[in-house]
Amino acid sequence: MVSIQYNQHLHNAIIGIVMLVIAILFILYMGDSMVDSTREFRNSYMQYLFK
């Protein structure tokens, strides 16, 4: 009985860690995408201003 509860807790901990890693990777990807789009917008806006 104790080993079943231990396995369930271990399974829940592993699932939690995997979800945390996925969330961190998603946040980093979205941040990088926002930085790239902001940089591209700024460059095109500067070209528009100096024409």
C-alpha cells in the first residue's frame, strides 16, 4: 500500500517537473519571438523615419 502511494507521488512529481520545463521553454520562446518582432518593427520604423 505504501509503495502504491509512493509511486503515485513520484508520478505526480515527474509530471509536475515536465510541465514546469514545458512552461519555461514556452515563456522563453515567446519572449524571444517578441524581441525579434520588436527589433524588426523598430528597424522598419527607423527606415521609414529617415526616408
